[in-house]
Amino acid sequence: MACINSTGEVNDMAKKILAAITQPASLEQVALQSGAPLYRIRSGVRELLQAGLVEQNDQLYLATAAGLAALNKPASGNPAAVSTK
């Protein structure tokens, strides 16, 4: 399961990962904080790294400015994101 869809939006798993790394954290810390299995965190972080939404410094990971923007962007299927005009 990909963390980023074809339109560039992040899914719920990606949002859990990004929320867990607003401060530098190890993969194990991300897994504990998000409640997701470590193997899922590893694959998700790898994808987010490639997309430029996460950066790595030694064994710690941190959401980039683009990652934080993706975390805070409402999903296009979200009624709050749809204009009522």
C-alpha cells in the first residue's frame, strides 16, 4: 500500500508517520507513537524520503516543510475541503 496516491496526496498511514516525526525520531519511536508495525513504518518512511516529505539525519527522521504541509492539507475527498459555493 502506497503512502502517496497518484494525485500526490498522502494517505492516513503517511499522516501518522508525518505526525510522529514533527520532532526527530527513530523508526522504532515512530512505530511506537503511531501504533503501526515497524515493517510498515520502514516502507512508508522510505517512500516519504523519496518524495522529499521526510529527511534523515543518521538514524533519526524528521518531516520536511513539504511533509508538514502534506500532513496539514485536507484530503480532496474530505467535505471540509470541498467548496459549498
